[in-house]
Amino acid sequence: MATARVLAAGMLHECSNTHSASFLLRQSSFILPIKHQSINFSRRASSKRAFTCKSLYKPEIQIKQEGEPQTLDYRVFFHDKSGKKLSPWHDVPLQLGDGVFNFIVEIPKETSAKMEVATDEPYTPIKQDTKKGKLRFYPYNINWNYGLLPQTWEDPTVANSEVEGAFGDNDPLDVVEIGERQGKIGEILKVKPLGALAMIDEGELDWKIVVISLDDPKASLVNDVGDVEKHFPGTLTAIRDWFRDYKIPDGKPANKFGLGNKAANKDYALKVIAETNEAWAKLVKRTVPAGELSLL
């Protein structure tokens, strides 16, 4: 099993893995060939399983806004310290070792603008979603920080036999962070997974991974879905109900949920993360068609 030293988004990692994808990251005045890393989990992931990547340096990423918020031209780009653009989807490392993952905030809690990574634009900046040329807003504020796990992808060609045979939604893995602090658009938080909700949106599987920021005062108290119920009572139900109902004011039917309409535990969430990370690795290696997705 080869060991590679990887410089990505200003962070140096030492990783051992069996899945990697070639990529060129422009760094200062030279081009450094690197490999995107994917996690080598077993099918039955366990929270006790050791992670293979160790973070040696804090990422040095700058967030730069272009255009005015709540306009069609607004974009939030990620840059390294030399000013070169990075992709929040492809270039930010997924995990830091010891069960800690990078979570990128797209929608800060208590806001309603539907922000998302533009997966079809170079460097995949964060923008406000549109429909028929108009900016999209949720009908009411979302009550948690919402965003994505980098280096993951829900493959639209793969059916999940455990969730009604639903196919992936062609996006990075969605994350709901339940901590008390409001994040900022583009902010990268260190989080630990707690559970997973299997939302089915118009027939597509759209996982919601429930996490908590390590900076939250209650982070040390919650390590699985049972702890969430104890220390954040009603939160898992509130998350499910929010995502079930948010389209109803627009005249659309409620979304459904698989896995018995309940949140799966941490181990299951880790399995979902591992599988979508492996799918992303195949995507950037171009072993599966990218379609209109940007791999820059």
C-alpha cells in the first residue's frame, strides 16, 4: 500500500490508500502533480476504525466574493495563499484523521437564500441557485448550517438497494451542522459525523449527513444519534420534517425518507461518506462520465 505526501489547499497530508485520482494543482509559480485521496473504509464502517490521513498543517484558504449578494452574478471563490483559484468540491481535503472531516458552509443557519456549489462551473464557486432565471429562496429560514462534504459525489447511475433503489442526485454529499454558532458562506468547519437521513427527492437519493462542529460547546457530548436526542432533543425530527416539507409552499409534494423514516447511526453515516468519496474518486479519474460537471 503506497504512501503519498499530498499538498492540497495549503494542507499537507500523509495518507495511505488504494483509491486515488491524478490532478494538477497550480501552486505559486510551478505546477505540482498531486493525487486526490479517497478513504479506504470497509463496507461496514466503524467509528473505531482508524483513519488513514493525518493533517500536518492548517489549510491556508482565502474566500473571495465576486459580485453583489442576492444577484445572478454573485460568486464565492476559494483561493490558495498565492491567489490561485481552488475548487471547494475537489481541492479541499475530505477528512483530517481521527474521525474529523472538513465541512464547507453553503447556507448559514437562520438564512433562506439557497446557496450551493456550482458543480458545472470552473473551480465550482458557491452561488445562489436559480430557477427560470430567478434567484431561489427557501420559503422559511433553515435552522442549521447547511453545506457539503468535499470530495464526495452521489453517483446518479448507481441505485441504492437499501433506500428503495433510488439513484444518487449528482451532487456532493449534503451536510446539516447542528451547532449553536452561525457559520459564514464558504467557511470550512472541522466536524464529526453523528448520523444520516436518507431523503428521497423526486425519486433521487439526497443524503443529509448530520454533524457537529468541533468548536461547539456540546461537541464532546455527542458522538452518535442517541447523543443527539439526549443533548439536542427533537433536532433529528426537526431536520427530517424541515426537509420533508420545505417544497410544499411551492405546491410540490413532500419529500420522502428511507431507512424507516429515521436517522441512521454514525457508523452508517461513515459508510455513506466512504461510498460517495469512492464515487468522487472515480469521477475525477474519469472512469465514469462527468457530463456537465466541472472537474477543475
